[in-house]
Amino acid sequence: MRVVVLDDYQDLATTYVDWGDLQQESITEHICDEAALAEALQGAEVVVAMRERTAFPASLFDRLPALRLLVTTGNRNAVIDLDAAAAHGVTVCGTMGIVTSTSELTWALIHAVGRHVAADDATMRSGGWQTRLGTGLAGQRLGLIGLGNIGGLVAKVGLAFGMDVVAWSQNLTEERAAKVGVPIVSKDELLTTSDVISLHLQLSDRTRHLIGGTELASMKASAILVNTSRGPLIDQTALVAALRDDVIAGAGLDVYEVEPLPVADPLRALRNTVLTPHTGYVVSQCYDIFYTEVVEDIVAWRAGTPLRLLTPR
């Protein structure tokens, strides 16, 4: 049985689990062209998708007649067409994971942008000393767009730092906000009054480009924008323009409209950004869960008792 693991950037699939008699192989580079991807996967009965790095639309299932099982890390994957999978007789399974690591990276980015960590590190290594003025967090307003599992964890840390934490999303309830201990404000109030704005939403047609040129222009000139959720929540072209023109003070980004981020992307050249390569979940504890449960899924499916099924809504 040929098993192909996609987007195993660091070639770690065999580090965390024994694949036994499965003929596992990893593709360590992202393949964005569908025809090239289909060619690389020919003959594979099982494919493992790492989170939402590679899309599986109906057209790709058409090209993969041997595919019988698709396993995704995580318990949902918005870029897999589950209806098409079912129509082609492909079983789709997921895994569990952890969310704490993404909330931790959110705070790493907030600190890195607000206190110029990367720039100061470069200054020190070149022989320099103090050249920049940072911004403290106590007493500042933290605006959370989304207050789910990750947003709730970020809120608790903000409160511990003595920040004025507020939240908004289209589906946020008073009950949820009260449970976390932060008030709900309007979207406009959050954008215009927050010193740090952090996004914690799922990507959908309704949330795509939720933050565009108009929203960026309404923010404080001193505001920091952080995104560890999904890149297309922000209009990246508008964000680049806002950062170039100092419409906002800076941005900490872990996610992008196109991933991996192209080498020539203008975000890479901006002085007021801190960029990480979608590593919110890339920690050893999460990978241990991912790969252990991937193999469990394959073994269970082969025995006729699939686990953690993902089915069309």
C-alpha cells in the first residue's frame, strides 16, 4: 500500500511514528500545480494532507483513480471537497491536535512587533545598542476578532498583562464573552480604538478579506495587527500598502494569502513586519499527535473500522 505524505517540509513524518509495513514516502516541497501533483500521487491508495497546505478539489479527485483514503491532520480541512471525496469513494479521516501553540505564537508576534525584537537582535549582532523605542502592553487595548478556543486563550494572557481586552465577531454571543471575561464591542469600535488587533476566525466566504483598505485606514496609526489564523482574512495587497505608508505601525503575520509565501513577495521587504512561516501549530507536541493518529487512521481504515471520519455536511 503506497502512502504519500504531502508538504512534509521538514521531513519529519518518520520521526514521530513507526509506519510499520506501510510504504510511506514524503513530499517535502509544496506542489501547487494540480497536474504535477496528480502525477506525483499516481498509484497512491492513501494520501496524508498536512492541515490546509494542499487543496483537494473535485478536479484533483478526478485525476486520482487509485486514491481510497485521504487523511488530514486536524479535525477539519476547509480545502478538501468532502462531497467530491464521497462521490469518488474516498474515505476522509482527521486527527486531533492542540491549539495552545497558536495562542503562544500570537503573543510571540505581539511582543516581537511591539518591542522590535528582530530589529534589535540584528542591531546587537552588528555591534549596535539602543536605537528604537518600544511600546508597553499594560493599559493598552487588545481587540480580538474572534473569541473561540484560540481567541479565548489569547484574551486570558492579555488580561494578565493588564490590557483592556475587547472582542467582536459576527457570531460572538454575550454568553461566550462573559465566560472569557471580556466585553463585546462593535467592529468599528474595535478597529478604531484598539492598540493591538489579533485575528482568530475561520476562513469562509463571509470572512475572506474581512480586513481591507477601509478597515486598515480606520485603525490607529500606532496600531499593531496580528494574524495567526488564515492569510485571506486580510487583503494582503491593502495591508502591504498600509504598512508601506505607515497607516498602521506594524504587523505580525504567520499566515498568508499564498503559502509558502513567494520569495519576491513585498511583505518580505517591509521594515515594520515580523513574519513566521505558518508555524502556529508546528511544535513537537502537536506533531506527535498528528502522526500517531494518522497511522492509527490508516490502520483502522485498512481493518474496515475507520476512525475520526470527516463527512459532507
